[in-house]
Amino acid sequence: MRIVIVDDSDARSELILRKLSTLSFAGAIDVTRCASADEARRAFLSPCDLAVLDLLLPKKRLGTPAAAIGVALLNDVCNPESRYIRPRMIVGLTADGAGLTSYRKQYATQASIVLDGALNDLDWLEALIAQVESLAAAQKKIQQTKVDRVLITIHGIRTYGKWQQRLSESITGYSRNFESVELKYEFVDFVSFFFPLTRAASLERNVNRLLLELEKHSKRDVYIVAHSFGTLIVSEALRRWQPGGGKKLSCVILAGSPIDREVDIEHIVSKSVRTVNECGTLDCTLLFARVFLIGLGDAGRSGFLRSNSDNFINRYYCGGHSLYFKRSNGGVYFFEKHWFRLLTLNHAPKRADSRIGFPFQDAAHLLLAFLTKIKLGWYVAAVTGVVWWGAHLVL
């Protein structure tokens, strides 16, 4: 559900946001905040389910609020000849009790309801939340009437993927038309993952399993979420997969991927309506993979060398290799906050980039590039050392 809050009162907007965050379906709510009529017009170029409009608005941020500006915005949004998209529901707010009656008359033909939004009496907030819950219930029913969809999740090495069940339960709890497929495999130890031949053997077994699932659900809307080694499985499977009738996957989410950032992933992007690459900027596991492991890199830390577009995006967060399955301070799982709308509502992903500069960044970048280039030397040195040691034992 997309909600647009148009209000120059930060205090009132914060009250609404805090209340929305307590709802059981908070992860399915996408909020856009605007403090002026001009900002709101840009927001209404995209569809939204609910608009909360302050009746007294400034034209520009920090300008002087006026009822005429709010009325003009409402007229533009509701005008069928304009380029703006009318929200499914519009709720007007004002703290001006004396003028509420006259405002209500002006809004009566276009806004759904007008509430007294005074900060000293929060009855309006409960009424607003009741409207949100009603819209969410209707949207949930709509989701359940759509064609069946399949969510395929794939975990990484040295784990049994307990997050898959949590994600599946969260998604199917909201939209029961999802079938959940948790692709699990044998425990892959680090030593087996370290050597390319043993890694390739495990990869091959699971690529075939994913291809079978894709074939099985070829006529349904398929969503894939893969973490770490799981992203290698997805990449290789989609390199071979030839969808019948040109049907694309609905969404592919790659998290903590050890794929080399310079690898061309067109075989993934071209076969999916939307591809999202999630990156943890503090992912030391991928840093190790980039420096020491042949055939691997840190695309889940530094991002793929590919421009963001309508069907692909790199997103960066401050965290390590498993940040995607942890709770925030508010108790909400990362996947509930960042993946829920992608998977259940097909919303376009929001940009996210928490990268920051640091001292000696240039030197660190050059050192990392140098270590990446010579990592084959680590293997040659290791093999040479083993041969030398073995020869001395024999002699």
C-alpha cells in the first residue's frame, strides 16, 4: 500500500508514521512525505492508495500555508484531464477548527473525508488508521484473487536457511496465493566451498534442482530470493533456463552475492521483470572471497558494475553478510521492511545507499584491486608449498 502524506507539520507527520509502524502489515506500507504542494504534485505522478492532505499548505517548502493552495492541489489531482493520478482515497486534515466547516464544503466533492487534525486531540489519528486498515483489508482480498504465485528461496553455505521459513510465513500470511518453495541442500563446509572443483560439484546439483522448479512452475508468476551461495545457483540456472513463451520471472532478489562484480548478469536481468542486488557494505565474508577465492568476488558488497535502471538496482546498507535476516531496533526484520512490497505488491524498489567515505579510501581501493589481481598467486604458492613439503617428506 502506498500512502502519500502532504503536511508541513512535522509533528503531525511523525505521529502518523509512528502509528503506521505499529500495524501488523507495516511492512506492506510505502510512505512518501511531502511538506509542500509542489512536492506533492511530483508524488502524485505515480499511483497511490491513500493521500493524507493538510488543508492549509505552502506552495513551496517553508512557504506560507494557505487554504487556496491546498484546494488548488486537490483540484489538480482530481482533474481527469491533468497528468496526476488520483489516489483511491483522500483524507483531508486541518487543525483550524473554526474553518473546518468551510474547508469541508470545498473538499466534499473530492476528498473522501475531512478530519480535525489538532495535535491536542488524537481522535483524528484513530479515524485515519481505521481507513488505512480498511484499505489494507481490501487490498489483501484483491491479492488473494490473483493468479497463483510462487516464492522460491535459496540459502547460503554453512547454514540451514532458517530465514526461509520466516520469510515464507510472512509472505503467505499476507497473500495466501503464494506457494512457498524453500530450496535447501546439504551443509556445505567452508573447505568444500574454497576449492573451485568441489564448489562446482555442489553448484551443479542445486542448479538442476532449481531448473526443475522453474520448469514445474513455468505458467505461474515466480519470485526468487537467494542469499550468498544461493545467488551462484540462481545465476547459473538462469544462464541455462529458456522460459517458454518469453515469460519472465516477476522478481529476483540477490543478497550477499559472492559473484564477481565485473560479471555480466544480463542473463539474469533479461529474464526477470525486476532484479535487485542487495549489498552489505561491511560484508567481510565477501571481502575474503574477492581476495582469496578463485572465481568469486564481492558483488554483494560493492555492487555489480551495471547502471541502475527500471529493471535493475544495486542497493547498499550498513551491515555484514547476514544483515538481511536480522531485526532492526524496532523489531522489524530487514526482509519485512525492504522486500515485502517488492514481493507482495510488485512495487518498484526504493533506492538505498548508505556508503560513506573514509580516510585513506583511495589507498584501500588500490590495495584491494591489487590483492584481487594476484589471488591466483595464493593458489600457486599453496600448491607449490604442498609439493615441496611432500617431496621433502619422501626424500
